[in-house]
Amino acid sequence: MLSEIVGVLYIHELKTGVNSVGFAIIKNLPIGEVDVTPDSDIEYFNRTNRDRLSETILVGVGELLGVIFSYCNEKQGILVNNIVPRENSKNIQSSNGSSLVLPLHTEDCHQFPYAPDFIVLFCLKGEVGEGVFTNILNPRNIINSIPSNVIDILCQPLFLTTPPPVYGGRNNRIPQPKPILYGWNPEWQVMVEFNDTKGINHESNEALEAFKTACLESDDLYRLHLQQGDMVILDNNKLMHGRGGFLHRSVLSVAGFNVLR
Ligand SMILES: [Fe+2]
């Protein structure tokens, strides 16, 4: 069912929440000249030849969805965030890494209630074939299959999410315990990063593990192979996403940013 809607543009339906799937893909968008993959954010920030065409398209789509914004403590607050794996971080589970899987997560859930409503990714450099893949999962169906006592625990403030390293270090801020599940059936909102969220006791860790297992074993886990010129818009209130590992750091360059409705 999901594959049938790939390639269809539903920006308005995403914005209003009518699109129950929660994501849309636009293919074959034009991009300008994409330089070699830089090895650091500083190198990227200092560039004068960033691709203005793709950034303009990104900002235009973002403005159709809502208000684009960034966090001042993430990569110097740059608005259009170029996600380029770094050579010296390739074995780290992070957006700066490459060889390891980046587990399913809600974008910036450690910022909740100020997490983005949407994220928009625009592939500037991709790999043909299997290569790099992006995972997308709507966890709402899965939650219905979880025992109610586990749901009750996931709804309690028993979980800590450590900010990722791109926020300037994990030692600067002490996270406060929060729930993983917000809202009510069927409009559940999930705020979790499987890489960085931990329970504060044995019971909450068991509930988290049960939820994680149900997500990873789900038949609804959708695998998307982004290629040059592909844009994907994700509703961060409905979906989780992640990425597979890959061999060649230079094959991935994705520009993206956050949108508030
Ligand atoms: Fe992400």
C-alpha cells in the first residue's frame, strides 16, 4: 500500500494531517552543482559554493508546510543542515556516522515539546542500487498490538533521552524523565530515540525493549532508497525514521531542516 503513494505530492494533505501515511516523496527535482563531500561542518559552513538551487527548493517546500527553524545549539544554528558523514565519525551511531545503522527515532525528541512537526530531506548525492536506505515507520498500528500494561508504562515520565553529540556534547545538560507515548488511541504521538532513550528503572527498560522489538519486527517498516534529486517530507508527529549503514562516506549528502506547522 505504501509503495503505491510513492512519487505523489501531498504537501497540503500532510500539512493538514489528512495524509494518514504521514510522508510524501517528490522525485527528480533539479539540483545544482554538488561539490565533493566535505569532511567537517566547519568546512561546509565556510563554503561559498553551496548549492543554492537545492536550498531554495527546500526552503520553498518548507514554507508551504509551515515555518522553518533550527536549534541554535545544533551545528551553529544553520537553517539548512547538510548531513554529511564525517571520516573520523564513521563508526559512530550518529548522523555524522556512516558504517553503523542509525536506529529508528523521532527527530529531536529530546527537545519535546519543541520537536519539529515535519522534517524535509533532499538527497543531493545518492547511490544507485541497494546502497544507503532510510527506514520509515508509523508506530501507531504497532501500539495497538502492545499489552495495555506496557502502554501504561510508556505513557509515564520514566524515560531519559540524551541529546545527540551534534548538540555540542552530552555533558552540558541533564535530561529530565519524560514519557515515550503522548496522546491517546489512535492519535498516539511517539517521542523516542532508540539509540539515546533509556528507562530509569528495570520496569521501564523492559517496556521500552518490548516496544522496540515490536517496531523492528513490524511488517510496516518501509525502506526507502534516496537518490539524487529525491525529496522526502516526514510528519514527525506520526512517524519514526532511521538509516542503514553503508561503506562509502562520500555517497551521501542530504540537506534537510525542521518545520513547525
Ligand atoms: Fe533523524
